[in-house]
Amino acid sequence: MNTRHDSQVPDSPQRIITPSEPWRMQAEDWNQRYATDEFIWSVNPNCFLQQHAEELTPGRALDMAAGECRNAVWLASQGWSVEAVDFAQQALQKGWRLAQSNGVAERIRLLAADLNDFIPTEQGFDLVTLIYLQLPWDELAPIIQRAARAVAPGGTLLLIAHHTLNLTHGYGGPRHAEVLYSAEQVVTLLAPELLIERAEQLQRPVITVDGTRHAIDCLVRAKRI
């Protein structure tokens, strides 16, 4: 795959953010957060992604809400050709540096786009990932459905997110219940389109200065037959 870094974001009406909806962060909010030389997340892949993707034969992958591209870079290092999509230019720029430093830039295409408007190629990817995309359900549901349609025959969709229970029983993650959800909710959207292989609640260890804490995640793995 030829290396390409696209910066054009599809035109879309501006959504007005009000103080009553602090969870609806726009691209400029994330760009400000990512505007540092340091990576704000780990440069290592998500542990559950690593566990599940290692079982798959590398092909073409789509990483939606890629952020600083830690997962996309790891997938590329495993032989995948990856399209990494995020609406924060600052995050993608850091992801590009990470890809270059890991020697996998030729395997990654970076695309700046808002997932509310982004329409991936139908049945075009052997692996589609949605990792910690935390949006209100009315926004999230159509994105998940488009992600499902992007899975090629024999391909896999892998979704990992902060679980609803993480707010009260887990560590870290968003502090707004409106953007948290469960595997069961995701399954209701995918079941007509894909075969559900895994749908579960998991504990993820988080190393802190006070010792190991545990976050509560939901994971859904589905396949197109």
C-alpha cells in the first residue's frame, strides 16, 4: 500500500457544544489535548487488541478513532496494511512519527475525518477496529453499523470500550455515563450483520503510582461469514 497522509475532512455542519453536554468533544478540543510532544496514551497496543489480532491472518485493516495510532502502528508491524482514521490532526501527526520510528510508515494510510461523516468501503477490510470510541449512543450506533458493513467476508470486527460499570466500579476512563456502554448494546447492532464470536465484560489492569488498579472494559468480536 502506498503511504498517504490525507488531511481533507468532509464538510459537515458544526455541532454546537453546550455546558450541559461536556462529553461532546469536537476536533479542536482533542487537537488541544494532543498538542504536546509527548504521547498522552501509551505507545504500546491495547492488550486485548494484541491478544485477538495475533490469531488473525494479516490483510487490510481499518482503525477507526485511531488517536495517536498506537494500535495502527502495532498492526502494521504485524504485517497489516492499515487505514487509520481520526478527526484530530495533531493525533495523526504524532501517529505518523510513531509509524516512521517503527519503520512501518509504508503500511499506514492516515485519514483525517469525522466518524460521524466517514463512510468506509463496504466489505473492504479484513479487520475493523473501534477502540475506546466513547460517544453518546445516538452518535455511536450509526458509526458501529457502518463499521460492521466495512468488514469483508471472513473478516473480523473488534470493538473495545470503557464499560458502563467502569464509572462506579472501575479505574480511569470517561466520567460521563452518557458515553459509556456495554457489549450487549453493541451486539444488538451487529447481530443482523455479523456473527458474534465474543461479547463480554473484562477487567484490564492499569499500573499506577499507587499500584495496580483495574478498569472495566467491554469487548465484542464479530465475523462476517
